[in-house]
Amino acid sequence: MNDARHFLVVSHTGRQSALEATGEVCSQLLVAGAVPVIAAEHWDDVHRFVPELNGAVKRFEEVDADSIELVMVLGGDGTILRAAELMRDHSVALLGVNLGHVGFLAESERDDLGYTVARALAREYTVEERMTLSVRAKVGDEVVYESWALNEVTVEKAERERMLEVVVEVDRRPLSSFGCDGIVMSTPTGSTAYSFSAGGPVVWPSVEALLLVPLSAHALFARPLVVGPESSLAVEILQRTEASAVIWCDGRRTFDLPPGSRVVVRRSPVPVRLARLHEAPFTDRLVNKFQLPVTGWRGPVGRD
């Protein structure tokens, strides 16, 4: 079994459709002689729903994470973000099958499940690296929190009836101060997530950049910003602010921030690797995922 091929299967086990898909994927992997691996948090749900897998799959904790060839992710973007958490310290690609709504990070849909697993087994995919963010929160000279994000880091008010008073900084220089509901600091990958909902621009994932988007700012100059990948972004929560604040990383990891906190976001040296089955342009992904109207487009005639 030393040469066995291990595939980590991460699914949204709160949905029956995801459990059914997990059973199908594991069965197809087993028939091919591969070893499905299930994370401990999903182990009981998967075995309760698909009892025939007992003894045939391994727990994630029982295998060397570096021996995992590929991560099969069954769910929406939130499930892909969870898989990225699990494999943060290991250079393993994630292949997403969308079982959610938009599923912007996913590569295929539920109807293509068998085809997707076959392509994975045949190693017929390319790997795309997506930049991530590192974040550090300080109070005075003390580092109180450190983490990372694939989509975005947000600093938000924790109380609905009050607003945050902040100073925004780029490259260690102050840019503007204002009251707001929060600040989103995003990667190009996250430009179609929370940043998009807040009015930020869509940035092609091939562009290396950091985005900053204020949330409901009370200011004349509070426009979304796009800066270079080597820049740093910072948000200082002013001492005079009456609201408590919270930091969120990808909407999953959180930490409470007192007034006077300083949150610094930079590009992380560790990317997330996504497996791709198709070479479709990002434009087509935008059109398909957001169901954008393109009726009437005739296309270029000859060379532009």
C-alpha cells in the first residue's frame, strides 16, 4: 500500500446531496484502486450515510498529508475554503465540484461528477495558483492575532447600532479616516465574493493585486482601491470609536478587536492551488456563474 494513491474527499455533509456525491466519489476511487481519505469532522456523517464504505476509506489523521495526491471538494465555495484550511501547510491542489449556488471556485458541476473523478484519476488537469493574504493584528507592540485568507480579510463593527472610526493606510502612509461599517481587504479571487457585494471591482485572477473596499463609509473619499501585490494595507481602529470590532478571515476565522487595534494585510508567500479541467477564459466563468446577458453579441470578424 506504500504506492497507493490517496485522495482527500471534503464535502458539505450537512446536505444529503453532498453525502450522496461523497459515496459516489469514494466508490469510483476504490474501483480504480485509489484510497479515499475523509476528514475526522465528516467521518461519522459519511459512514452513517454510506455504511458500505466502512473499512474501505481512511481518516485524514491516519495518513501522511503529503501523500495526498489531490483534494476532491464537493460543495460550494465555503466547502472549498474549508478544504484550503485543511491543506494550508501542504502543496496539494483542490478540485471543486459545485453542489451549492454560485460555486465560483468550483471547476465542475454535479452532473459531471463521474467525468470529473475520471479526469482526476487520469491526472488530466492543470494547476492554477491563487494568491492569498497574510494578516496580523496588533495592539500597541503586541501581536494579538495572525492568520491568512484566500478571499478576503474584513474588519467590521460588531454592534449594529454603532459605526467604526478608522484610518486606512497604504504602504505605511495614512490615506483617509472616516466612520464606516467595516473594511474589506481582498485578493483578486475574492473580488467576486464579499468585495463584489460591497461594490468593489471584479479583478481577473491572473492580475496580482490587493483590493480595499470600504463598507458603508461616511466620507467623500471612500472609493474602492486596487494596489500592487507588494503593497501593504492597514486599518487602524481609532481610540475614540465607540463600537467594538471584529476581524474575519474568509468569513470563517474570527477575532475580537479592541479600540486602538491595527490590522495589517499583505500578500502571503503561500498560494492556494486549484486544479482546472478546462481552459475557458475567466470572462466565460463570469458570464456562466452570474448568468450575465450576452444576447446580441456577434463576436469579432477577422482580426481586431
